[in-house]
Amino acid sequence: MEDLFLDFDAQDAATDFAFWGQMDPNFQFQSQLDTLLFDCSAMTGQLSPWPSFGCQSVFPEAQLTFTDLDSQSPQLEVGAEVDSSLVDEPHEIGKRRQQQRRLTVHHPYKVQRHAANIRERKRMLSINSAFEELRCHVPTFPYEKRLSKIDTLRLAIAYIALLREILMSGCDPKSYVDEFISEKKKRVLFINFTYLIFFLLKQIEFEQKVELKM
DNA sequence: TAGGCCATCTGGTCCT
DNA sequence: AGGACCAGATGGCCTA
């Protein structure tokens, strides 16, 4: 993993986090962080990663069978190029079936392609179910909209980095972060860690805005 | 309405 | 040879 560092006091530091939007200049980093850390321990049941160890795949589609997918296929059915005007009339259905058989015989490529499409869809479903499980293990707030795949990956990387750092420090999580924010390490932070912290702080910011509106 | 995200199809490449 | 994997193209849906 690439080690990137960020000077927190740099004037343009905020632009490094443009993907979160601009931070409020009046945002109270330390006090909000304290709130966060206390809230985190209280909200354990609401934050996604901690209660969900052993979470099962929430993507039942991932267990779809070959025939399920086959019947769901929106296009490229075998013989799909048959004129759609030939429908429902009994004799036309017979003709169409005949034509489909011909196409099956004469276009083995189409059949292979169709089978490959189905396999590809199954493969993507299994990838998606893995993403869904990963989402269960990264910290998000209940009101946070579903993480995109790319954000899930980035946040997972950041979260792992944070946990590793905490593990290596030998401290409990809160004192670790306290120390991190303290004088010694204030200016330079491991970017993955800051990514996670900024993410969490944006959640708090968002939560406050929601509360103000209510 | 533009941009982000996603599912799907597709053809190419690699692997068994 | 057939399946797995990958990346590009495309179109639909949603949101700011």
C-alpha cells in the first residue's frame, strides 16, 4: 500500500478531500471526534461493522440457479431474432418453435454466447454478494445511503489500515485516536486513516444538519 | 439535465 | 474446448 502523508495545516488540505465535499471551516475537529468516539461505543448496535460478524449474504440472487437466470434473461434468448410480430397465434407459435430449432442448429455460436452471458451474470452476482458482505464490515451510519462499490473498497482499505494501526499501537481505540490527534502526531496522518476519520466526521456533520432541519 | 452508479452484453485472453 | 476472468460499450435509473 502506498504511504501518503498529509499536512493538516496545509492551506489546500481541504482540496485533498474533495471527494467528501468541502469541510466546514468552522468544524471543530477535536470536539467532534470526541463525540464520535463516545457515540461509537454507544451506537455499537447501529453501526454496520461491529454487529454483523458472520453476517450472511444478503444477496439471495447470488444463489440463483442456471435456470433462474435463463428465465430472467431479458434479451438474446435463443432465437430472439425471430420477428416479434409472430406471437401468440397457435400456428405461428409452432412456426416460431421450428425457427428456433433451426436457429439453434444453425447458430451454435448464439447458444454458446447465451450460456456465456448467463455464466457472466452469475459471476457478477457472486461478486456483488461479496461486496454486500464487505459492506456489512465497514463502518457506516444507519442513515448513510448504500456505499458504492468503489467507496466500499476504499473504506475497507482505510478501515483495515486503521485497525492495523490500533492493533500495533497496543492502545484501546479511543486512546489511540486521542494520541493521534495530540501534539505529537497532529500534523501528519496516514492518509487512509484520515480518509476514514474524515468519512466519519462527514457523517457527524450530516447528522447535525439533519437534526437542525428536524 | 449532467454525472454517477450499476447491470448486462460482448469479445478477447488466459487457464485447466 | 470450455470456462473464468476482464475490460469496453451501452443503456437505465437516480440524484443534485
